[in-house]
Amino acid sequence: MKRLLFITSLFAFSVTFSQCVSGDCEIGYGTFKYKNGSMYIGEWWNNEMNGKGTLIWPDGSVYVGGFKNGLYNGEGTYLNLKNNRTLYIGEFIDEMENGTGTKIFNNQDIYIGELKEGKMNGFGKLIKKDGTIKEGYWKNNNPINQIN
């Protein structure tokens, strides 16, 4: 009975803390499980996510792409199932959608173009679910100087 209690306590201890579960999570390639249930599989440098990798959250959201200093940076794909249920494929700077990309919204609208800090900014095209197309310049998700 004491042995069963010890094993149960050991298991509970190991699941409640973040830990490297395989590979090298300092400088190399490894799999790290966080105490919130998220898991990162990919390249590490100085104990941080750096290079190419995949981050999976318990709700099923997934980011696949580049990391720099523990944040997603560079080219990547982010499927967000938690908040607004969007799919974004494009450029990131410090975990924000920045640069050129394609974003598919929960309502099935599709935006292709420039983004800044996660918002439609610059030239882009919004294709609405009903087939309507808005093309032109955007500022903070609002159309300005539309072509059509």
C-alpha cells in the first residue's frame, strides 16, 4: 500500500511540473511538456524555443514554424481553436501576425495580404463567404481606398 501511494505521488509530481520529456531541451532538439498541458517539439537554444518547432496547446490549437527567444517568429502556421477559431499562414514577429499572410476566419471569410500586429494593415484582399471581394488598403481591420 505504501508503495502504491509513493508511485501515485511520484506520478502526480511529474505531471504537474514542466519538464523535458525527450531529447535535448537546452541546446538541440527535444520535446518539452509544460504544466498547463502544452507541448513543444523542436529546436532549442539556451533553454528557449529557437529554430523550427511545433507548439501544441491542450485545446488543440497548434503553431508550426519558426521560433526566436521562445516566441514565434518568421514563417509559420497558427491554428487558433481557443479564441476566434482562425487559421493564419504567414509571417510572425514576437508572436504577432506581421508581414504578408493568409488568414481564414471562423465565419469563412479569407484575407490575403499585409498584416501588422495581428490586424489587416496595408494592401490586401478580403474574400467574403458570399463571394464579395474587397480589395485595396486596410488600416486596423478597416478598409480604406478600396479598389472594388
